[in-house]
Amino acid sequence: MFDNLSERLEEALNKFKEKGKLSTDDIKKGLREIKLALLEADVNYKVVKDLISRVEERALSSEVIESLTPFQQIVKIVYEELVKTLGGEAKGLDLGGQKPVKILLAGLQGSGKTTTAAKLARFLKKKGYHPLLVSADIYRPAAIEQLKILAQKVNVPFYEAKQGEKPLEIVKNAIDMAKNNGRDIVIIDTAGRLHIDEVLMEELVEIKNTFNPSEVLLVADAMMGQDAVNVAKTFNERVGVTGIILTKVEGDARGGAAISIKEVTGCPIKFLGVGEKLDALEVFYPERLAGRILGMGDILTLIEKAQEAFDLRKAKELEKKIKKLEFDLEDLREQLRQMKKLGSIKDILGFLPGIGKKLSEMEFDEKELVKMEAIINSMTKEERRNPKIINASRKRRIARGSGTTVQDVNKLLRSYEEMLKLLKQMRKPGRMQNFLRRMFGM
């Protein structure tokens, strides 16, 4: 996410780091580099100008110039002003008012609106709400069927439009169904177009005025850059948007839309779509995204992902086993399966501070994890519980059964032994407990 921008900003900020003391000229030169990095990332020119102006005003103060740690001061200022540009603080959904609460999704065709509707339903369901999904898109072939299938996948009720029903009728009937079935939220997926047109806007305005939704969320494709910002501006002016869901963020190396959209439209980003899977929706926290962009990582989001992916009961059992050094290959297999839920190794490392630039220079073969699990699966329960009994003939059988080589089996067993040595070191008072508390809330 935003790899190119992060790398350019890191290079620009490192120029401050090279100097012990910073003169006014040093600061102005460095800020020019930051300005260029932002412009190359397709950030709106006026947004860049305002951001750099605020940073410069603070950076040229005696607080920075006379500081013994000017580099840290500059990074702190850039971070704080970037957070301000991104919206300052997270803006949650307005779910108050008369039930069922209506959430209207709008956007152009191809922005990921229908998938986002299902992601949002899954997110709200995890929070304890009882959503219902409905598609008011009667124009795109199979649009209704697509959302119906996605609703089944997230196990959320779906109102299926009847032949000949118009968008207003569809939404009204869906709301009635929600009332009759104790659903407290109705998520309305509307029609999109390949471009903004009058018919699209009139239909959205009519649905909004008729049903008065608590939220009108624009689903915008981050990879469109400034085009996404312009689309958001137009939708807000014509329909009135309460928030933005930025999709396809994981494929956007620049970040221009994410940084510009709040300043230009005045509408807060409320969620980020960070992948194709139905769990790939994150609440938007300006301070966390600013941290990622500046290479500071995002530990809080990683911990939240871990808490959702990992089974707390199993984590407690694992803690007991680690304390007694009873961690066997069955436990390792379980951890490999849990890690898959978090995403790829590259994704996980991307949340860690200082990894950004180094990450682009490293190669990760995700197939290695699949291979490890296959090898463990080919073992007997006795072998997984007591790897020391695995002799040469057993290794040959395991390799054949897993479609790997004896060398691969040896490599796994060596890795397991190294892991046990590491766990022995972590048994020292406080180390493991502190790690597990932070990761799992223990």
C-alpha cells in the first residue's frame, strides 16, 4: 500500500537525518523534496501546497532549528500535519435514529460497490448488528444475483427484487422485510455507471429523499487517483455524501486519492477496502495510515487482525504449552493455519515499523508455508507429537506423502528445533507474557 510514496518520503526525510543541525535553507530544500514526492503520488496540488505550508511554518520555528534532535522533530511535524490532512480522527458510522437504520452506497460502476456492501454487512454483523442487504441496481446484468450470492457467503439476509419492481419499490420492500424480521440495518446497493450522468444522480437523490438514510457512503476506487477525488466532489455536491469507502487501496502504490479526498470534498474516509476477500475492510484511522505512509508501521491494526483471526482459547492453550516447552508439530501446523487468516507474510510485515523499504528488496515464497503444512500433514500423530522418532525411513515416507523431498523434511525439522531454542530464551520472566498480552489481550 502506497509503496512508491512511502519510499520517496523516506528518502526526503533521510536528508534531514544526515545533518546534525538544520538551517532554514536545509529545511526549505528538504520540504521541496517532500512536496515533489506528494505531487508525484498524484496528491491534489492545493492539498500539497497547504500541507507543506503548515509543515514549513512549524519547522522554521526555533523549536526545530535549535533542537538537539531536529530530524525527529521534522518527522513528528510531518506526521501530525499528514494526520490532519487525512481527517484528524476516525469518523464512525451514524447508526442512531429510527430502526432499521438505512445505509445507502453510491459510486461508479467498477469501484467495487457490490462487494463492499457485503463486506460492510459482514463487518457490522461482527459488531453485533443484524444487517439486511438489498440491491436496487436493476440495470447491470446479474447485479442482484451477485449481491445475493455474497449475502449468502456472509450469512446475511437478502431482499430479492421481484420482476418489474423499480428501485424505490425494491428499497421500500426491503425496509419492510427488515422491520418484519428484526433486522436493525438495511444496506442499499445502488446502480452505478461508467461515468457520472443525470439519470444516476436523479435516482440517487430520489432514493435519498424518500428514505432519508443515516449514511450515504460513496464507494471510490483509490487507483483512479485524482479522478476518484473529482468523482467524490461531484457526488457530494449533487447527492450529499456523509462518508467515503476507498477501495482497492492494497493495489495503490501512490496514495493520491487517500491523502486528497477529505481536504477537497470535506467528506471523511470511513473505511478502506484492502483486498478482494470479504474480510478485507478496515476502519479508517488517519493516524494509522499516516504511520504506514511514513514507515512507522501500524501495530494496532496488526493486533486487531490477530485478535480477530486467532482463537483465544487455543492461544491460551498454546501459552501453557510454550511455558512447559511442549510445543510440538501439531501446534506448529495450527499456527500456520492461523497465520493464513492474517494474510500473506509480506502483508503482515508491512504493518511493522521500519520494514517498508526493506520489504521491497525481499522475496517471500508463500508456497513454503503450504509445503510446511503438507509435510506435517503427512506425518502420523505420534510423529507430530514426538518429532525425535522421525528417522531416515520415516522421512522418506513423509516426503513421498507430501510430494516434497527428504531435504524439505529436514529443513522443516531444523526450523522446528530453532523455534524451540527461541522459545527457551523467551521463557525468561516477563518476555513471553508481555508478547502474548500485546498480541492477544491476555
